[in-house]
Amino acid sequence: MKSKIIALTVFMSAFFSSCNTVDDLLTFTISNNTSIKIQSTSPINLPSEIITPEVTTNSSAEFENNKTKASLVKDVKIKSLKLSITDPSDKTFTFLKSVHLYISTANSEEIELAYADNINVSSNSIDLICTDKRLDEYIKADSYKIRTKVTLKETLTQDVTVKAEMKFKVTADPF
């Protein structure tokens, strides 16, 4: 009886660790970037919305490079979203109180992607807190829209251009 319990324990350990190994082999990252322009005319302490141009996904090519296809993708989540000021180059995020980014497609409703509240940094880059929502239908689409809601805590004397670097974790089925 004791040997059966040991054998069952070894089998279950091997089974669960092999499932994790298979998932690791079928997991990869897709990166996309977009640019956000915060107008100098944005009001202080009031949220203002910024719509970015549609982001064209390179998903089909990424799926192919990782030896899978859209129909086999079973889970996509945002892994990281980093904002970096590109213009003016000497500007820092001290002017920003909060930022929320939302994602949508023509066929999908808008959901929150990432955010940061009570921002208190004096650097030109910031990592946002990512939501844990499933993004399969957004990343499988040919393009998606990013809407940004910012609240400023100080007046901007000139427009600020921010680059949003998004990394998505993709897991696919083997067949």
C-alpha cells in the first residue's frame, strides 16, 4: 500500500511538472508600441482623454515565428506596460497625477489595460500596474485602439510625447 502511494505521488509530480514544461514551451511574448501626445492645453486635476492611432498588430507573424496560429492561442495577458517620455527629452513624469490605458477593437468592448494612480516619480519612464484581463481577442485582431485617460497635477508649457511599450504574454495549445 505504501509503495502505491509513493508511486502515485511520483506520477502526479511528474504529470504536473510536465504540464508546466509544455506551457513554458508554448509561451512567448509579443511586443507593440504606440505614441501618446499629452497636450499642453490639458486641464489640471481633471481627467482628459487621448485617443491614439490604431495599433497594427504583428500577431500573425509572431504566431508563425513561434510555430503556432491564432486558433491555437488560449491565453493572452499584458505582461508589462512602460511609458517613456520621448519629447521633450529632458521632461519627467512629475506633471502627471494618474494615467489609465484602455484597449478596444471594432468587434470587442473596451477594457482597462494598465494604470498608475498617485504618481510621484521624477524620472522620464514609469512602469504601469497591469490588469489580469484576458486579451486574446484584442491581440488576435489586425489592429486595436488604445485610449488613454490622464490627470495632470501641474500645467504643461508644451506638448509631451510619451511612448507606450506593451509586452503581452501569449500561451498557445500544442495542436
